[in-house]
Amino acid sequence: MKQLIAAFSLLFLMISATVLAAQLNVKFAKLDIDSDGKISLLEAKKNMALFKQFSDLDDNQDEHLSEQEFSKFKI
């Protein structure tokens, strides 16, 4: 019984992680208005929380957020 519960718990965690990753991709795509694979400062202005965190998220200071940089965005 414990193995069954552990298996279901693991399955739930895997599904949750997949759903969360998919949500981040959808949000990234929605904010990437020109579909160039990155979010510019101008595009970030459409979301005030992202705009406020932009400088902290932009690790390489190129004034664009990659999907990897965006993944650290805290809503």
C-alpha cells in the first residue's frame, strides 16, 4: 500500500511540473508579442510585475529576456 501511495505521489508531482512548465511557455509566448523568442523591455511593459523585475531577471543585461531568464519570474 505504501508503494502505491508513493507511486501516485510521484506521478502527481511529475504531472504538476509538466503543467507548470506548459503554463510558463504559454505566458512567455503571450508576452513575446513579436514572436522573436525573447521579451523586450517594451513587451515587458504590458505586465507591470514583469516590468518591475525585468532588470533582475535580465542576467546578461541585453535588455531582452530569454525563456531561461523568464523562468525565474515570480508573479
